[in-house]
Amino acid sequence: MSAVTAFMLVKTTPEWLGLTVEQRVEAFKTEVLPAIESKVKGVRSRFFDTEFYSARVTDVWVWEADDHHSYQLLVEALRETPFWDRYFEVVDLLVGVENAYATNYGLDAYASVDT
């Protein structure tokens, strides 16, 4: 379990959509990933397409960080790349700590669990 989970709601920009799929992959591999990898440790991500169901948000990136500092470094790294406001508009950031309420009150977490 990560210490911090962030749901980054983004919308693609016309510049990003104007790139071919191959150009998008290359841009991400050469312009975005190196900035993250050089400055951030202890962060994992997952990606969800939402444009099929939402006009306001086209994608959701779920970032799981080992601690708040790692998450902050991630955002700083992304802001220094074309990802932030050039390829994607960051619509909203929803940051939370899983089961914090239960943990803070010494309670069992009430969530579905695979057994």
C-alpha cells in the first residue's frame, strides 16, 4: 500500500492529438519519462482512458507514491516537461491516503478485499 495516491485528471490538448501515435509514444519516452526518472523515486503510475465517457476529462493518471515528498517531486518534474499544459491540461488533482480515517481512529478498514 502506498502512503499517497493521486488521481490526476487530465484533458488532451490539440497539440497532443495532432501527433501520430508513434510521435506520442516517442514524446513521452524522450520528453516526459526521463524527467520523472531522473528526479523521482518511489512512485508508480497507472493510466485510464476516460474520453469514452467524459468530455471534461480524457484520461486519469493514478500515481502511487511512497511518501508525500516523492509525490511533490513527481509534480515538480512533470511541470518541467511538455506534459503539463502543453500536451495535457491538468483539470484536477485528487490526492488521498488510503483508509486514513480508519487508521487514524484505530479501526478496521471497510472496503472490499480479495480473500
